[in-house]
Amino acid sequence: MFKILVYGFIIYIVYRFIFDFAIPVSKASTQVREKLQEMQRQQQEAARQQQAQGQQRASSSKPSVGEDYIEFEEVK
């Protein structure tokens, strides 16, 4: 009779550990991992957009040959 109570108590403790600690911790770690991956994807996308804008500016900001010289009048 005492063995049954001890085994029952051990099973109860293991059950509580699994469902009150192990499963919630694994779910939380999965959620954190997913959030980190999403943030990393957003950072990579922002870097790509910024790089594309920088390339567009570099190609459009080259002055033409005619714009290099500015005429001016000398004031006396």
C-alpha cells in the first residue's frame, strides 16, 4: 500500500514538472526564437532597401560634363 502511494506521488510530481515547467519553457523558447528570426529578416530587408537607395543616389548624383563649370560675372 505504501509503495502505491509513493509511486503515485512520484508520478504526480513528474506530471506536474512536465506540464507546469517543461512544456511552457519549450513554447516560450520557440516563440523567442521566432521573434528573433523575424527581427533579423526585418533588419536584412531594411539593409537591402538602404543599399538599393544608396546605389540609386550614386548613379543619379554624377554631374554631367556641362554642369562642372559655372559662369559668373565679376563685380567691380
